Amino acid sequence: MNELNLIAESIERRFGGLVRLYGGPGAARIRSAHVVVVGLGGVGSWAAEALARSGIARLTLVDLDHISESNINRQVHALDNTIGQAKVQAMRERIAHINPDCRVDCIEDFVDAENWPSLLAFDDWANESNIAFIDACDQVKAKMAMAGWAAKHQAALISVGAAGGKRFAHRVEIEDLSAVTHDPLLAQVRSRLRKEYGLARTGKMNVMCVFSREAVVKPSLSTNIAEVSTTALKTEKLLEVSTVTVDGSLNCHGYGSVVTVTSTFGMCAASWVLNKIAG
């Protein structure tokens, strides 16, 4: 048996379950699809992982950050041996062990209103019948640029809200941006898209979102984690430890985070994309 046949058999063993779930035509569309994931943090890294494990043909990963030790609590590619590595490169290396047949293009940059979509370095997206986009970044202007562009061009894009400050994974939902609640990040995006991009003020806005209706939990931490381990846990007064100053942003670093929620956001985004592509 030649090498090409061996590779084909390996691919079938790895991803054959998709045929039984989505049917032959749907699985074939997934296996030939191209997905762009913007932001490879606690949400985007899990979305990219899920897509790779679903046999996606091509992934374009966009992020300028490098992995730090503080990422280990929620990012799938954050390990002892990847600290300091570019997130896109760490994800590419991980995907090579999951789906070696997947083409992975890495763009080390941040999305902003001026560089989207030219940043992608390919201009054939409109000619690809099964291409989709996941916005897993936490910057309002970047999210606006992507959502406004997708609405105008009818591109398949799902925008992910703020996973920071959320504790209950089962509260995560997917809805049109017009129906999103309890998400200050997406609320800003919605308001500004209506004002600056002319999106509908009533009815659906045709921007799908992942979000949670759970109220945001404000950060309250011990002055250091060692004190929590040695004193607060012993006295069962973890919620009574002193509050510290944090940056107050909408991201996970500002509000605190847990992998059960961030990964669920990412999995929901990937699930929406797979179903959209499979038809």
C-alpha cells in the first residue's frame, strides 16, 4: 500500500465520525472548508482545536500575542513548553499532531478597522463557497469592523462576546446580536454598529453571537494566590478575601476567567461554523 493510501486511511479513521453525523455531503463540505479564527485566547484556541479535530481543510489563525504563564488556566495551547511562543505558531504545531492534512496559515497581527479584511492576505474569500469566520477577539473596534464587513458582504461570521467574569458554562447561548443581553462588550458593538455602520435598529441585525445571560461577576481576589491556598481555603471564607485593583477591562484578565466557560464559548462558535458549512 502506497503512502497516499495510508494517509487517506488515517484521515478516515480520525474523522469518519463526521460522515455518520453530518452525512457524506456535509462531511465533505467540512473537509474542504476554510475557517478564519481571529484571536487565539481562552475562546479562540478552543475553537481552532475543535475545528482541527473536525477535519477542516484550512485554518487561518490571526493573533499577535505570545503565550504567558497566566494563560494556562484557560487556553488550550498554553503549556510549560509553549510559554513565550507566538500563539498562532503554538496552535499550528498542536494542529499538526491532530490533523496533519490541515493547512494552517498564521498571521501575527491584531485586527483593527483599518486592516480588515486586507490583513488576511488572500482576496478570494468571496469565491470560496464554504469559508467562515470566528471573531474571538475582545476589542470593540475590531469586532465592529469584522461584523460590519460580514453583514455587508453576507459572510458567515460569528462574533464571540465576553467570557470573562462568567462562571456557569450552561448559560452560554447563540443568538442574533439584536437579542444579546448581559454582555457589555457586545452591547457596545451593537450600539456602535447601528450608529456607525447603519445596521438595523429594530429586528435582526444578521450578526450571530456567542454570549452568556449570566450576570458578570466582578473581580474579587486575595492579594496573592498563596494566601488563598493557605488561609482562605482553610477557613472556608474564600469569598471574603480582600479586593485588589485590576484593569477593569472586559477581557478575561480584567474580570477573571475559568476554562469551563471560555472553552464553551469557543466550542459553541466552532459548532455554529460546522453546522453552517455542512448545511
